[in-house]
Amino acid sequence: MSLLELDDVKVHFPVKKGLVFDRTVGHVYAVDGVSLSVRAGQTYGLVGESGCGKTTLGRAILRLVDITEGAVVFDGTDLAKLPDEEMRRHRQRLQMVFQDPLGSLNPRQNIESILAEGMAAHGIGADAGERRARITQILARVGLPANALSRYPHEFSGGQRQRIGIARALVLEPDLVICDEPVSALDVSIQAQVLNLLEELQESMGLTYLVIAHDLAVVRHISDVIGVMYLGSLVEEAPSDLLYAEPRHPYTRALMSAVPVPDPAVEDARERILLTGDLPSPAAPPPGCRFHTRCPWKQETRCATERPALRELADGHRVACHWAEEIADGTITLTAREKAPAQLSG
Amino acid sequence: MPLLSVDELTITFAGRGQRDARAVDGVSFDVDQGQVVGLVGESGCGKSVTSLALMGLLPGRGVRLGGRAEFDGTDLLTLPAARMRDLRGTQLAMIFQDPLSSLNPVVPIGVQVTEILARHRGMRGEAARKEAAHLLDRVGIPDPTRRLKEYPHQLSGGMRQRALIAMAVACAPRLLIADEPTTALDVTIQAQILELLKELVDQEGTALLMITHDLGVVAGLCEQVNVLYAGKVVESAGRRALFDAPTHPYAHGLLGSIPRLDAPRGEALRPIRGSINDRIDWADGCAFAPRCDRYTMECLTGTPALTEPHTPGHQARCVNPVLPEGATSPQRTEATG
């Protein structure tokens, strides 16, 4: 059963100009028609490079930014249409873990006060004593010492701060936790600790995650289903293993071939698909397929004129490419630039 | 003779009324002509200050340098500032992590590139502009003549890093130091930049000292890898040897804690416990001991020496190293906490 359903969600930010009259001169199409569903108890991973709209989408689900169009159905309720006060009450069930643990914790509040604030706002726990008992329990679960209660965020290391961020989300007993780049600010050895913690908590508390990250390896490690975003829309979605084994969208293939693997044998043998150029501006997305300006498989017809819809290729494997089948069976070969094999020996 | 030979480099920060902080604690490594050498470690291991010391970019006050860093026979650490300025740019060049803050925001790219050509190669006017355009073209910036007139903010992140590389290679330096050159970039752009660096090394024979936290980048690029922990090299090996048989428990743990794109799903990560803050002074024993699973009492008897526990040329600083399968394994002792 799906806990969260997005239907054609769009978030457009107006670009304004003028001193007296705010004339809208254009829009930044940050999220431009995303439909996906997250099943209860699972982890949905959203990957993409900077500027692809993944963070905006995460914030839109919590209505931290306004949704321009579309529906966000959470457990039967369309959040996009809820009045603000009702949305506020719903947020108990949807919590967020942010990327920068120091920036998202108030430096003047101690840990107990940070964690109790949300509980008080949502009326969890009858009095301070009950709340403290609950907080102590959660702190132990995320692996923080009990004496953390009276300490302040700056007294903790990066990894511990991220644990505090996780505790703050979990203390409200949410159903869905949106993790926006939960480990990207951490050192590798600490990353692994936090990833393992997230998995453990999911198992023991039956949580559903939406993990937003740019690191494909991290997302693959933790997710059941992965959606790849490019310039505001999903270009491919598949179960984690399938996406790795058979990436079908040219962008996914390029992305996968670009991720460095800590193994010289793999690195030497791999064929890199190097993309030329940079991400186009989301304020003026290219017509047709958004990826056609950088796509090494670009065709003369359709690509530049017709925007491909996300279509189902196999069970659970959705791709937004006109030529996915032809590329897979080799009828269409690389056009833009030759494959560049890794050259280093030794 | 190696092009750069760093011998027992120490860097100590001393503030008034503060305890001295030793950021780098006796680091030695060599870089040969045309070789790519990696310095790998997590934040706080001393990798970036090492590069700054080599480039003579550390402030004179409050910093004490020890040891030697011989570049082609000259000790970089004791070189007078004026001589260092001549060397920097022509013989040594550096690429920084954040291209936006390394470029002057109010000066067009072209002026920043020609400045170097004027200072070191005596080129002026049209000739300098032509050479600058050629350099930008060389690093793969399309439409270079137009780009020369643009300001850093008008360029994308990948483009800025390319411009910075163009400036670094403007005088065909013999040693290029790259400090996390791709960390601020997206993976597809990172792949482009790494490819460019590889090309430069292959074609120009430039030696490259690559400073990074990303073992994936190291695996694809570096011939020799030095793993740093708390200011000391804890393992040094060729890249194949290092990844095949990580010998120091830290290097071993680091490789076990990286989620790999090609690993079967469901394989649990094996993180290193604790954080860099849980460490002891190298003088008292192994700085990694408090986080180590293979810790014994022997670890607390002074600095462990860099030895070759199983293969010649593969060095590790550990009294109880992780040996590859087939080698005789010493008695394993469980950690006590």
C-alpha cells in the first residue's frame, strides 16, 4: 500500500522584476510534473545533481514551499489542498532530517529543549517529565549518551549532530521521514554509522523514508526504489537492483558511469559516458526532452520537439525516453561523443 | 631522484595562550616526474595544510614548520618569499577545492589568466590574449574568446574549475597540486574534470599530487596512495596493492564503510566507530587505537613504525596489521572499548 502519492506535482517560482510593481517576468521550473508513490515501510531514494529539483520536491511535500499544481496524497489526504493549520497538525506524521546538522539546530537551545519543542507543539506527552522520559529513550535509540540532554549543539561532532537531527524527527513518532542529504556533510567513516542507524531505525520502528541525495552509491545502498531526477522531472524509476543492473535512460547511464568506485580493477575496466556541457537553466528548460542538449544518444526526430512521458517498460521500471528500447537493444548507438575508456594503467 | 621529496614534515599551529596544535606530524612521501600521487584522509587529517605548506601559502606567524620538502633539490620550506613567488606558477601550481572563492569575482577571467602569463612568461597584449584563449580551449571551455571577457559568476561550477586548471597549467608546471578539485562538483562534471587531469598528466608529463577524501577518485587516478590519519601517513602503497589488501585498520575500515554502487544490495556497511575526536597523541601510541577493532596494549607503547608487514613497498604504521588471506595472521585481540 502506498503511503505517499505524488500526482503531477509542480513547483514554479516566479522571477520578479521592477521596483514599484512586482512584474513576473518568468518562472523557474524547479519541479515540473513529478508523479511517484512511496510504499509504507519502504525507502524511496531520489537522486539527481544540483539544481534538479530534488530538495524542492522534498520541501513541497511538507509544504515548506508552495505547490503550484498537483496533488500530494498522504495516507488518503491531499496535503496540497489542506488549510495551513490542518497541515501543521499533519506535520507530526511527516518529519524531515536536514543536510546540515549544525545549521538546522538552534545553537542557543539545549538538546532537551530542541527535542521537546516539537512534542509540545503537537501535544505529545502530558508534562515535562513524561516528555523527558520519551526524549531520553529516543536519544538512547539513536546512540547518544543520556547526558546529551543538557548540552548544546556545538558540543557535539558532526555525526552526533546528525543523530540529534534524526532524534528530533523521530521523537514525534512520524510515519514518513524525509531525509534530505542525510550524510553528505559527514566524513566517510561517520556516513556509514548514520546510514546503518537509519536502516536499524526503519526496521525497529516501521518507518517509511524518502531519501534525497546526490550520491548514487548511498541512495542505492539504502533504497528499495530509486527515482532519478533531471531538471525538474523524473527521468527513470526502478527498484534499486534493477536500476543498477539495467539503467535505461541515457542520463542514468551517464550518471552511473561517472560515479567513482573504490576499486582500481573496476575503474580501469569501465567505459565512461562523458556528458558534454552543463545543466541548462531551470528558468529556461530546453523544449522536448530536457536532456536532449547533453544526450549522447540524441536523435534527429522527436528528442528536440516532443517531451517524453514516464512510461512503464517492465514491471516497476519507468523511463522517460522515446528511444529507451532502441538504445537498449543497440539499434541506436552513441552519436554525440565517443565513449572514453579509462586510460590509466598500473 | 624524485621530483618532490617530503621528509618528516611537521606543521604546528601555535596561538598565544593556547596549546600547540600539531596538524601534520612527520609526513614523508615522494612524487616522481609524471606520477600521480594521492594524499587521502578525512577532515582534520592534515592533508590540506600539507599542500599549503608545500606551496608556501601558510602564514608566517603562528605556524612552525619542521622537516624538509625538497623540490628538484630546493627546500620549499625555507625558500625566501621572492624565490617562492617565482617558483609558484612556473614550476609548482595548485588547484583549489572551491573555484568560486579562488577566482577574483570583480575581474574578468581573461585578465586573471593573462596576469599569470605577464608575470611568468612576459607576454603582453594580443599575444597574451591569444595564449589565454588557447589555454581555455585546451581545458575544454567552448567559445574561449567570449569567455575571457566574462566574470567568474557567469560561469558554471565545472567551467570555473576548468578556468582554474587553465591558470594552473599556464606555465607548464612540473608539479600540480590539486586539493579536492572535484568535491564541489556534480558527479558528471567530476568525471569531466578527472578526465581532463588525466589527459594533462599523460600528455604533458606533469606530476600530480592529488589531495582528496574520495577513495573512488583515488582508485581511478593515483598510482601511489598515502593514507593520512591525525597528521601521519598510516599506509602507503600502490593503488592496486592498497585496494586489494588494505593493511592498516583505518584504511581497511574506510574501505568497509563506503557504500559501493556495484555491491549487492543488503550488504551491511562496516563503519569505524567513534570519530576523529577520539584520538591519542602519536607520542603516546597509535592515534587510531581508540577507534580500532584490533587494538592491543602494544598499541599504547609509543608511535608505531612504518613497516612492510606482507609485501615489499606496501607500508603500514601498525603493530597489529590486517594481513591479506594466505599470510600468517597474528593473534587477534578484541577491543575493550
